[in-house]
Amino acid sequence: MSATIETKLPAPTLPKEYVGRHELVDYLASVTAKLVLVDAAVGFGKTALIAQWRTSPAESRPFAWVSLDPGDNDPGRLWWHVVCALQQACPEFDAGDILRAARVQAPDIAPTLLPLLINELAVLPEPVVLVLDDYHVITERGCHDQVAFLVSHLPQVVQLVLITRADPPLPLASWRAAREMVEVRGRQLRFGPAQAAELMAAAGIELSPGDLTDLVDRTEGWPAGLHFAALSMRGHPSPAAFIRRFPGNSQFVFDFLTKEVLSRQPEEIRQFLTRSSILSQFNAPLGQAVAGSAHAAEIIDILERENLFVIPLDDTRQWFRYCRLFAQVLRGELARTEPEIVPALHERASAWYRRSGSADEAISHAHAAGDVAGAVSLIAGNWPAYVDSGQVATVHGWLSPLGDSGISADPVAAHCAAWAAALSGDHESLRRWLPVIEAAHYDGPLPDGIRSLRSSAALLKGTFGQEGIGPMREAATEAARLETDPASPWYAMAQVSCAVAAFWSGDLDAAAGHAQAAVSGAGSPAAVRLLGHAILSLIAVDQGHPDDVEQHARIAREIMAAADPDLRAAPLATVEILARLDRLEKRFAARSPEVPLTEREAAVLRLLGGTLSQREIGQELRLSQSTIKSHAKAIYRKLDVATRHDAVARGRKIGIL
């Protein structure tokens, strides 16, 4: 015979300071499904929501409430309390026969007691709501089967509410498909800014809209987290400063989640939780590799089913992350219980991501593990692909944890930093790292495929150097001598750098040869092919091949349209070549009868616009002074001018300069 525990039957009362969930309450008061499942993690205000529903003006039915505990895994005790709760809520409910059936030593629940209960419910004159709170404490299979039987035969006059932290082993999918069940889960229970503002106001705390949004974001709308924040902020001199540190400075959160969540888990699950907390996201294979658990997939299923603060990140429910507050608590627990294993966990994560081809995550975890050599190797092997896809800022982020001293100490890191600087237009940093590369010795090719550090320095100076055309051409020639594999993108870059320098030197035959090699290389990047075809188009003008002019210009234009190349970090020589191509195309579009100057004459005219003498112009272009004088006379004649100043002005007016 069971004894009634009276404290299990009263419905909980609402505190004076509570946040109204009016939309959810109105929704619950309107549903007619047999079962209402309120299923979310601890601290989401599940019980408070149903208590609000019970006292809402929109609801007139009585509520029979049972607050369950582990002792209710005894079917006889469970149903005894259910019957007693119904008897208290509905005075007309005749519980005599049912209680007599429950008083025997081994009550016959399914064949006898439940049919009696269902029959008595069916004749109730008024509807009633039966609430089983904390249903997650029920683990006895027989109890679940009996609840399923009750739901399947529940009269329309009764609605069952299950409040739980975990999905119960009931035929939820069938009831969901048959529309016999409605669900309220964590996503509906999260607080938005309006609810958070109401909670803060009730606690006497005023926050700016920005601080309120920040707090909701940090807690991800977890009602308990917001409540703990309110408790911690009472009397705090600077709520904004507190929010920026929350929840790292909240012992309330740590104690609550440690007691209510972590301490209740078996050792294997607790270890998986803390060890996998170093991951920003995880799936079963990654979790297994990092946490060292052979049952990662099963554990993740349990975490999701029991609402242990995991959030699915995809529709197939393969990838997950922890709620941010919970993740911080887990990492704190890991630091307390297994601090010595943290670097090894990051090494495992880095190795898994490296095998999976996820460079960004692999590098991040290598840094976290303190594996500088591993991080540099990964950066050196992956920066070109990220730069090609417009993610040079990501490469800077990879290098940042090394600091200037770390980069200076590692020539491969300096090599990566120099290229990132060059491609960002940061010439000062490029000049800082070039000497580190040139002074170093490195056997064999670099991880990104460049033949050597010597080749890297030559490519950088030949492509991005600021010392003038002569030194750039020397460096580009050195790079072309070292980079001999036509299948390599660095071969193509060396060739196009030679082409640019030769073009501006007036050596058009050499420029054409290098440009053709650049665009023909099997590994030529889009930017290299674009520049190579632009040079070939401009050279074809000088050589009098209009068909080649249009063909190469069209290819260059198509590459630019497909790749969208960002020219902000491009060397001035490259920008000017592309600008000339643009002006050339405009002249062709306007059907200009002739191009007034050859490209060699245009090169001379460009230098005439500066302060160099004709002798110095000849030195710059590697031509004799008499050749420069001949070009100048031809320029004056074609432009119909008599002076150097007028020639430059006329060139600008008609779009040559």
C-alpha cells in the first residue's frame, strides 16, 4: 500500500519577480492535442511556464500536478500519486476502485488499474489537465509503457503535460505524425531582449540596449543564465563591465551547471563533455579522436536526447556545438580536473582537422597546443589557397599568435608573413621580413611549393619590389632561373614578373616570351594569366597585329570578370599595365583609326612626364640616349607638339597617359 506524499501534489507557485510568457501561455491554452511535451535543458523555465499557464485568465481547467522524483520509478507509487492528484483537482473524480487496486502488494497496473483510471476519466463532467513534472527522473521501462498506454487511450476531456529535461522513450514520432502531441522546446523558451529587459527591470537593474543585446547574446537567451546575471549585477558599479566578463566571473553559473548537469552524468559522459569542450564544434569522429571515447556517437545521441546544452549545426544532425555558457563551465572543469591533458587534446584536434583538410581549425588548435612548428608548417602549406579565395585576412590571423619575435625566429614564418604583407599592400612589413628570408638557409622546397627561400625572396622583389624596374627585372630573372617547373604556379609568377619588368624596360620581345610562358604554364593562377594576356595584347599593338590585340584583350577581360581580382595590393607596374589595356579597349570600342604611339614610345612618354633627363630615361629603359632622342622626336611629330611639357599634356588629354 502506497502512502501519499502531499508535498508532491501542489502546483508550484510563481515568484513575485517572474517574466510573463504571454504568447506561449495563450498558445498552450488553445491547443487540443492529447499530449503537451515541454522538453528543454535545466534552467529554461519549463515548470514556470506551465505554472503561468495554470493561473492564466485564458485557462479555466483545473490542473492535477505531480512533481516526480526517482522514487516514482515504482509503478505502484507513480500511479498512486497520479490518482491522488486527480482526486484533489477534480472532487467529482471517483478514485475508490482505483486506489483499492493500487493498495495490493503487487498492483496489476496495465490490465486492471489503468483501464479503471481511463474509464473514470472518461466520465468526468469537466476537462482537466494532468501534469507530470520532472518526467526525466522516470527510467523504469514499465512506467514508460504504462504512460504510453494512457496517452493512447486518453479521453478527450483530459490533456497530459510532460515536463522533462530529456526526450522520454515514448512513441513521440507516431504521436507527432498523428498530431496528437504539441511540443515546447528550448528554442521557444529562450528569452529575447524584451523578456531579458523585463527580468532586469524586476531585479532593479537598468541596462542600455547595447548591453542588453550583448547579455542576451552571451547567455544565448538561457533564462537561468540571465537570472544569475541579474543576481550578480545587483549593486555592481559597472553593469557594462560585468557583462563583458560574464559568465567567467559568475560562480552562480558554474555552481549551478556543475551541480545540476555535470555531477549527474556517468564518468564516461562527463569526461567526453569536458574534453570535447576545447572544440568550437564537433561530430562523432572528431569527438572520438579528441576525447578518446570509443562511444562518441552514442554519447552525442544521449547529449542531444537529454538536452545537455548541445545545439545541432546542420539538418542532418551530424555537427554540434555546446551552448557558450555551458562550454565555459566545461572548460573550467577540465582545467580543474585534467589541466595536464589540454595541450594533447588540442594536438589531437589539430591532427584530425589536418587529415580532414580543414586548415583553419588545424592551425588554430596547433597554436592552442603550443605547437609552433606544426602551426607554421600548416600556414606555409595553406596560405596560397586562402589568398586566392580572397581570405588574406585569415592568413594574417594565423600569423598573429606568433608575434613579431616568433616570425623573426622562423624564416618559414617570415616567408609567409612577407607574402601576406605583399598581397595586402603592406610594403613596410614586406621590407621588414625580406632580410629574414634572405639571411636564412632552408633545405628543399617550402610547403607551399616554392623551390627555396632564395626563390621566395626573388619572387617577392621581382613582383612587389619598390626599387625600380632594373632591380625588379634582376630579381624576376633570378626567380625564373630557380622556378623551372611549368606545372608550378610559382613558375608562372616568375615568368609574368619577368614579362612586366621587360615590358617597362622596352624589351618587348623578351616581355612577349615570358608572358607567353606565364599564360601557358599548367599551374598558372588567374591573376598571372590576366596580366600575361594584358601584356601580350599591348605588345601586339606595337607589332601591328590587331587580331592578337583583340584576342588577348578579350581573354584578359574574361579572366577579370570571372575572378574579380582585387588590385589594391598589386604593384604599380601591374596596375599601369591593366590601366593601359583598359584605355586600349576603349579606343578600339570607339573605332579609333590608329593608335598614335607605339608601346615603346608610350613608355618613353611616361618617363618624360617625370624629372629624369633623356640620358637617365635611357638608363632606366636600358636604351641609348640617341635612341631616346629618336623616340622623343617621333612622339613630338605624332602628337603635333614641340616641347616635352606639351607632349605630356597632349598624352594625358587623349588618354595615352
